[in-house]
Amino acid sequence: MASLNDMTLTTIRQDLEKLSGEMLTLIQKYNLDATSSLDIISTARQKITDPKDYVRFLELSLEGRILGEAATALEDATVKDD
């Protein structure tokens, strides 16, 4: 993940693509088929059998959320500056 000083929309999007790829691998590996985004953590808790994969799944979820919020803040700041 880019350092705070190096964050741009481009670097955030690149980081999000990497995270998404890794998340997709875990979703496919464990057949995570939650019916809603609110159910994904409980579904993951039930289906992911390797504790390291479960921790990584949680890390990816959190990192994705943080990066998404950073992108939104940067986009909002850019719109305000225009």
C-alpha cells in the first residue's frame, strides 16, 4: 500500500486492484457465496478453514474499506478545488 504522502487516485486504484485480486482468490478458494455484503464476514468465518486465510481475508476487507474511503476523500477534495 502506498504511503500517506504518495497517495493519489491512481495509486489507490492500483492498490485496490491488487487487493481485489487477492480477495477474489480467497472467495473462489472457499466458495464464499454470501447473499449480501453484510453476511460476508459471517460466511467467511464459517467457510474459511485456514486461520491465516481468515486473517488475510479480514485484512483485505479492512484495507479495501480504508482505501475506498481515501479515494472518496481525494475525489471530494479535487471537486472542491475545481
